[in-house]
Amino acid sequence: MDNLNPQREQWGSRIGFLLAAAGSAIGLGNLWRFPYLTGKNGGAAFLFIYLIILVVIGFSLTLAELSIGRHTQRNALGAFRKLDKRWGFVGAMGIIAAFVILSFYSVIGGWTISYMIKSLTGAFTGDTAEVFTSLISNPWEPIVYHGIFMLITAAIVYAGIGNGIEKASKVMMPALFILLLIVVVRSVTLEGASKGLEFYLKPDWSQVTGSTILAAMGQVFFSLSLGMGIMVTYGSYLNREENLPKSAVVIPLLDTLAAFLAGLAIMPAVFAFGLDPGEGPALMFITLPSVFAQMPLGSFFGFVFFALVFLAGLTSSMSLLEVCSSYVIDEWNWPRNKATIILAIAVFALGVPSSLSQGAVDITIFGKSFLDAVDFLASNILLPAGGLLIAIFCGWNWGIKNAVKEISNNGKLDFKLAPIWGIIIKFIAPIAIFIVFLNATGVLKMILGN
């Protein structure tokens, strides 16, 4: 029986869906967190481990979420509730996570707009740490840029799936990779870049520990936007002709390609100028501006890089807003325009204390700044818990038989990996995600006495 909803919006093309779904995964974390973790955890050794986990866990969970979405043709909450009313809370967790993440994600997205302008005005010729501190401690400037970033995000989602998200993705994703390649070429051709390439690409197996594997697993999970309802929501706009297993391979691979290229763009340049590759978050807003300030045509390449970061943030932010909008449209029967506008205003409002807490006003929760607190809630609790419950639901409640029936389109597609996928979803993925959850919340360290 065909359970697709003929009144529901649909993707106009397969490439449009794939670019939008990959764009949701390619975000700010790809451009600093992945290169930083790779360099910190043994270079190519970390990359090798990451790819194995990506194939096993990333592919499996992406496929599970897409199948739930297409089968039910509902938003994240409605999808689980349609299959089992008792499990609606799992979708609700994803929607809450998307809403909370977008509120502070938009603040950081606003910083990238500011840095695009600063790149062209020569602001990085002085103390780049002072430039960043001056921005985030200003009570008004970051909020204005936060508002601009949210306005652009809302405008895309307002236009709908085909005319908004899909069209925007077809432009922004190729542009993102073109900009990324421009920075890669400039970076690897700098004098002294070879040290950075060796650091990034030469395996150092002596640095591989249990923590390395946990770091790789955590990066796979968070990078692919699993557990926040995005793939369920995007899957709900798919038609029966879509090959779900192929999509579940292409999306993680595009995400990983972007992260890998980001490492090639960042590490050689950092080493070429003798700077610290282990700066973490400061790498993007303090270390790299110093690099561009010393580089020939640095203003141009600085602008290109932060335009790239802006696009990466935008492709993720529109998917986060769509998760929330889809829920309100489906469950509250609101028209898309009303849902998008009101939700965008609400997200912007929640982002204001995140922005102010970075230096303008002392807003702390449990000893963390407001931004860090909501980040911890969403990234370390809601997302891994959601991913764990999705794996359990798909493997043990909805059942592998029903999931495979949806994935294979009632047997029309030969899903040869079904037995292996079933084992991963029922056993391997839940255990792996539970370990990540314990590590992310600090429980694992307490258990191990570290």
C-alpha cells in the first residue's frame, strides 16, 4: 500500500535532495573541529578510524532516519507518533534540539558575516584576539549580525522545499566546494606548507588511544546531524523512486569530503606561519585571521574563507529551522509563512542571551555561559540520547523487517546489506552511541576515574 502523502511538499530532484541533506550535515564544525581533531589524534590515523566509523555507524543511522521519514511522511514528532504513539517524545527531543542549536548557531553564523566584512577592511592587521574579543563583547553588533543571519535563513525556509531549500542548496553547495578548493590551493602552495600536510596526512599510530576512537565516533555523530530530526524531516519529502541506501552513502561522504578539504585548507597555512594547530574554536576566529594577515592577497582569501564558513553555516541553519517549521505546519496546521516567521523570531530571541553571554553581560547557567550551557544541553545530552533512542526504536520497536521493507520499497530494490545493517542498528549502534553519550556527559571519565 502506498502511504505517501500527495499533498505534502516533495523534492524536485534527487540531486536537490542530496545537496540539501549533505548541506545540513556540512556546517561550522567541519571547518574547524574536524581538522583540529585530526591533527590532535594522529593525523591520517584518526582519519582512517573516522572513515570506518562513518561507514558503520553514520551510514546505518542516516538510513534509519531517512526510512522513518519517508515511510510516515511526517515531521520528526509525527513520524514516531504515527508508528507508535508512545515514542513521539523521541521526535520531540529532536525538534527541541534543533530549536536550541539554531539559536546559538545563528549567533556564530552572524560572527562569520562580521568577519567577511572585517577581511575586506583590513581589521586583521593588528591583534586578532583583540578583534574577536571586541566583537563578542559588544552588546549590539553581534545581535545585529545574528538577526541578519536568521533573516536569510528564514527567507529560504519561507519559500518552501522546492523553491527555497532545494534551490538554495543547488547554488550554495557547489559554491561552498569551489570556495573551499580556492583556499586549499592557496594554502598548500604556501612556503612551509609541507609541514602542515605531513602533520595532517601522515599517520601517527602512537597517538591512537581509546580517546581517539571516542573522538572519531563523536565527530561522526555530531557532524552528520543525527538525532535532531533533520534526516527524518528531509526523508518525509522523498518519493518512492529515491534509492535510500545510495543516499545514505552519498550524504556522509559529501560531509566527510568537505571536512577533509577543510583540513587541507587550514593545517598547511597554520604551519606555514608557525602557529598552533591545536587552538580548537579559536583556530577559526583568532589564528586563521593572523594567517590571512600575513598571506599575499590575504584580504581576498580571508573574505573567501569566511564566505565559505557563512555558506556552511547557512546550509545547516535552514535544515534546523525546517525541522521546527515542519512540526508546526503538520501538527498545528499553520501555513508555512506563519510558521517560519514566528519560529524565526522565537529562535532569534533565544539567541540574544547566547550572544550577550560571550562578554557583554554575565549570563551563566551552572557555571557555564548561556551559549555554552545550551550547547552542552543540545549537543551532549539531547543529540546522543536522540540517536540512541532512534537506533533502539528502529531495531527493536518498528523492527528491522518493517524498516527493510521501506528501504527496499516493498522488495523492488535489492538491499543486499540488510542483514548486516540490521545487526548494526540493533546492537552495534546503540552500544557505540551509549558510550559516546557517557563520554560527552562526563560520566565515562568518572567511571574510569579520569
